[in-house]
Amino acid sequence: MQAGLRILMLLLAVGLVDSTYAGQFFERNDLAIDGYDPIAYFTEMKPVKGSSEFRTDFQGATFHFVSAAHRDTFAANPEKFIPQYGGYCAYGMAKGYKAKIDPAAFTVVNNKLYLNYSEAVRAQWLSDIPGYIRKADANWPGSEKGDRGP
């Protein structure tokens, strides 16, 4: 069995691929990216927890930032910094499902932020980033409205 299929089967078996995450953005604790600062992925190349002191809403989701400067940078051009596929697992979206993410399992490709369920899933994602992006891009339309995709 292919490693990717095994990972997807594992996610399904433990219930981590779930249609209950059916909004525009993946949220945990009522925060996009679980409260991590989306700008930090680009400026520091690592996940950094934001603060409720520096927050803004975008398309109904609340984002936290480490500073007012990060918040203002995001507010000026949120489309540049939001995670792809609403912050759901990019590998899962390539397979046609919305899945939770680990904010530490990320990749920045062509100035776009992609998040994954775990480091193990990220390792699979890294094996064919262009192919998975093509598949996820094809699956995302409709999924962002809450559909589970193909």
C-alpha cells in the first residue's frame, strides 16, 4: 500500500478527517491557525504564537499576531498571507478531504503558506509538492463552502 494511502487511511480511522471542519478557515479554539501568527511563517520561517492583544478578523475568522506591525501588514493584504486551502491540511486537500493541522508542520512555497496535519504527513507532502498542489487546487473549489470534495 502506498505511504500516502496509508496516511489517509490512518487519518480516516482515527477520525481526524472530518466534515465538522466545514467553514472557510480551519479554526481551533475559535482562532485561525490555532492562534499562530501567519506573518511569522514568512518573516521568521517558523510558527510563532500570536497574542489576543494583536488580532484581526478576516472572512469571519480571527487571526492573532505577535505585534501590531504584523497585524497591520496582514490587514493591508490578507490574501498574501492566509494559509492555502483555508488553513486545512494541504495534503488532505490534495486527497479531497479537509483535515486538521499542526501549525508546526508547514511549508512556504512560492510565497504561499501550506499547512499539514503532522510532520509525518508533511514528509509525504514534500515528496511531490507540485503534484499535490495541483490536486489540492483542483479539489479546493467547493470545499471552501463546506463540501468535502471528491
